[in-house]
Amino acid sequence: MTAHISFFEQVNRSFDKAAALTDYDPTLLGQIRACSSVYRMSFPLRRDDGRIEVIEAWRAEHSRHKTPTKGGFRYSHTVDEDEVMALAALMTYKCAIVNVPFGGAKGGVKINRRDYSDGELERITRRYAFELAEKNFIGPGVDVPAPDFGTGEKEMAWISDTYQALTPGKLDAAACVTGKPVAQGGVRGRKEATGLGVYFGICEACAVEEDMTARGLSAGVEGKTVVVQGFGNVGYHAAKFLQQRGGAKVVAVAEWNGAVQDPSGLDIDALDAYRQEHGTLIGFPGSTAIEQPESVLEMECDILVPAALENQITMDNASRVRAKIIAEAANGPLTADASEHLLGRGVLILPDTFLNAGGVVVSYFEWVKNLAHVRFGRLQKRWQSQAYHGLLKAVEDMTGASFPKDVIQTFLRGPDEIDLVFSGLEETMAAAYSEIRQVKGRLGDRADLRTAAFVVALDKIVTSYEDLGIFP
Ligand code: NAD
């Protein structure tokens, strides 16, 4: 066993490693590193059977160098103050890395959602929103929550509805939370955004031939073997896109109550349908059950995608990890020590601060949509379609040839909201990876991708502070 280092300290270790490679004022670095505020609350819940239970919850706002602050909130029976502070800090750096104009925040409610009915979850969520509103810890320009572990569209709809009830007539109230259902002001593509971003990020990394060759791999995602831990929102979508868009082979998937493997590749949509029906992955036709779900972390594979919770790979199991690439879909799945150990063995680690940023990128699009009060694509779709039509026709007239029907159809349709959201996400992930690699190139052996990503974040956050004139 290794000595216990808190999650927030783990994040700060990565921060310090990057900070040591910069010349920034230590006082300013100290200000960036600190967590601005944490609101701890406890409130009563009447259970369906009449009992009263006290629920503990938190919201941490790590940095207000840009407002609103932004970050998900989770339902987890292991969440505590340290955890929300660490996750809020990661959000600060993540937002800077992918250029979305937010500070970092995170919330947590200490429950296991499986122990509560839908009605109880609704009462908890609405009360949580009420507590946040009462202390000015939520609002379109203040702090904007989103989905995270154990929460999804339904919880976001309850938050939005509660906030709107408390702020009658507030025009931008729907922008108080993102990840809402589309009918409640959500944006198309938010649900799959984090997993899709993970896929885009992995594609970018796998396209770098020298990084692949150094690990005995060929460039590209196609044909690579993948193991996924956590088959929730992020894990499911990452696995789905890796298989369906990338042509990768997902050879094992783990959930808290069991894991399955199939060396010839699992059909991700069929596996999801099976789990929804049976409540477990075990028994999925054609697969073999794995007794200890956590052992998937040690399976031989090209890409390991931890997509459940933090602290999954520690010094206790790092030496048995055999993946060549670790794609941090979850926040903080590797401890700082384990990360160093694996880097020393030549494993390519795609850091959480970059790789799972797709969620906040598309949340940003949703927030902008709510403030603009118009769906993306609504203004330009018809104009673009007609412009393309004119262009294609001119080419046909000049050449005497005709475009194939399917080409014409693709162009003439014009972009829908989901096309714009997905292409905006892809562009953001590609640009961020290129920036991180550039910084890594400049720093040479002193920086791995995580450290380079932190330096990218620091450069931008320091500039914001300088712009504010607080630390000239
Ligand atoms: P989720 O609740 O939808 O899914 C998590 C899944 O992991 C669940 O199915 C759960 O049963 C499973 N799980 C829990 N413990 C496990 C274990 N020990 N082994 C295997 N599986 C286990 O949550 P999510 O939104 O997919 O979040 C997963 C991770 O991704 C978290 O670290 C979260 O902070 C991070 N993340 C989420 C988003 C987002 O948009 N939802 C964005 C960025 C990062």
C-alpha cells in the first residue's frame, strides 16, 4: 500500500510539476492553485417510507478568473470536500486548455443513486438547486452545473426548472445549467459529447506516427484493441465511437458489478441494450465473464480507457498495467505516482484535462445557445444549402459532368445543429492536442503530455490575471 495523498493534492502535484517549468510569479501561481470557495450543505430528505435522512452535499468553485464557473455535479457515496475541490481544479485547467471562457467548479451529493427512487432523487436534486440558488452558487453568469458521475439529463432538467421557478421572468435562466434535455433548452449532441471528445482526442494521438511507432503500434485507431472501465455516459459513448467510427476492437468492458470480454470484439450497442435489460454485462451472448471487474485494468490491450472514477490505477496495480496507451476519460483515474511510473515505462498517457473536455466544450455551446435564444444552424441552413446548390450547378454547367446523387444530397442538406456541434467539438479537440504537443515539443524531455497540458492552461490563466491587472 502507498501513503494516502488526497485527490486535490494529486492534482496540485501535476500543477507544481508544470509550474516549475514556467517563470511565473510564485504568488500568482499560489493564487491559481488555491480553491476559491466551497459551499458545504446538509439538508433533510423525506424518504418514500416516511423516514427522514440527512443528505450531505458540496459545491466548489475553484477559480473565478473567468465567470461563470463551470463543472458537473455528481451523485456518489464516496464524494467529499476534497474530491469536489480536486475536480473543480481540473475543470479550471480543462476550460483553459480547450479555450472555453469559464472558471472551474464541481459539485457532489453524497448518495448512491441506486439506493433512491426517482421521486427521492427529484426531491434531492431540487433541494440541492435551491440551496445553491439561495447562496448565489448558481446562475447563468455565476456558476453553471452540468452532468457528471451518476447524474444526467433528468437531473439537469430538475435543476433548470427549480432555478427558473426561483427567478421568474429572468430571460437567460435556462443557461443556469447545461446537459439539459433538448426540449428543455439543451443542445443536440451534449449527451454523447464527452465520449465523442474522447474518441476525437484518441484519434489525434493515434495519428502521430512517431508516438505510435515508439510503442510498436501503427498509426490510426483502426484495428487497435480497447478495454473500457465504466460503461456509463462517457464509457459507453467512447466505446461506441471507437468501434463504429474508428474501427477499433473493444475487447473488454467493465462495470461495478461485473466485466465481460471477447477477443474478437464486443458489439457496443448490443452490449448496452443487454445491460439495460438485465442490469449487468454478465451473460452477454458470445462474451466471457471476468470475475474481478477491476482486473480489466491489467489486461493486455493497445488502449485502456478508464471511464468510471478517480484513483483506479495506483502504485498498487500500476506495475501490472499492460496497455500501451491510457486514455483518461474519467477525471483523475491515475494517481500522480502511478502516472510517473507508467510514463517511465513508455506508456502514452492522454490526460483527463484534455481528453474528457468534450463535455464542457459542448456545454459551452449549449450555454451560448441559451443566451442567444436560437438553435445553431437555424439562420444559415437554408442560405448555405442554396449557395451550395448554385456552386454545384455552376461546376456541372462548366464541366458538362454531373455530381453523383449522394454528393449532391450531402451538400444540399445544409448543416443541422448536431453537425455544427460535432464539427465544433472535433475542431476544438484537434486544436487543443496540437497546442499541447507544441508546448511538449518546446519543453522536451522535461514534460509529458499532462505537464504540457498544465503549462498550456497556466499560460492562458496567467494572461487572464494580467488582463485583470491584479498581478501585473
Ligand atoms: P456515469 O454515472 O454515467 O457512468 C459511470 C459508470 O461507471 C456507471 O455505469 C457506473 O456503474 C460505473 N462504475 C462505477 N464504479 C465502477 C467500477 N469500480 N468499475 C467499473 N465501473 C464502475 O458517469 P459519467 O458521466 O460517464 O462519468 C464517468 C467519469 O467521467 C467520471 O470521472 C466523470 O467525472 C468523468 N467525466 C464526465 C463527463 C460528463 O460529461 N458526464 C465529462 C467529463 C468527465
